[in-house]
Amino acid sequence: RQLQMCIRDRSLAFPAISAQVIEILPVGALDRTATCPIGFQPGSCACGKKCGSTSITLGEKKQCHCQCTPIDWTTAHCIQLRTEQNIDMGLVVTETHANGLNASCPAGTKAT
């Protein structure tokens, strides 16, 4: 299996593209509570000292809490879902066909 890299031909006019984007941001703390920044909410938590007991708060502060004592660190895996406009679809990856023939680059792109 081989991959073929194609790049967008910037001389062609493309319509505006929008897409849903998920951003994951790990936030750590040196105690039992890790707080996500504004616009993010915790998707999962991890704790030190082999603690497997956590809770997520989705009130005013979006936080992960570790329930064990003592705890030396907590990590919140904070998630944000947003819509981005005018996504640059500049790089396209295509696979070589099983019969050995190269896959062609999509319309509006060219092989690198």
C-alpha cells in the first residue's frame, strides 16, 4: 500500500468550505481538581496515585475532580466543538489501488 500526496491547485476558485472541528486540550493540575478554559468542557479525566474514581462538573466551572486521597495530579481532557469557515483543503492523501495502479488526485489538485 502506498500513499500519494496531492496539493490543491490554488489557481482554481473554490467555494467557501465550513466544517465542524473538535479540539482536545489536556489541562493538568497538581491537586485533585483540573479546570477547563472558557469554551471547553471535560470529556474525560485522569488522576495520579492509581485513582480511578473521578467526577465531572459542568456548572459555571467545567472541572474534573479526583475522589481519592491523597492525589498528586489531575488531568482534564477538555473538548471544544466549533464551526470553522473557509477551511483550507490544501492537502489530500490518496491510496494506491490494490491492483498497483496509482490513484489519481481529485479534481482541482495535483500530485506533489
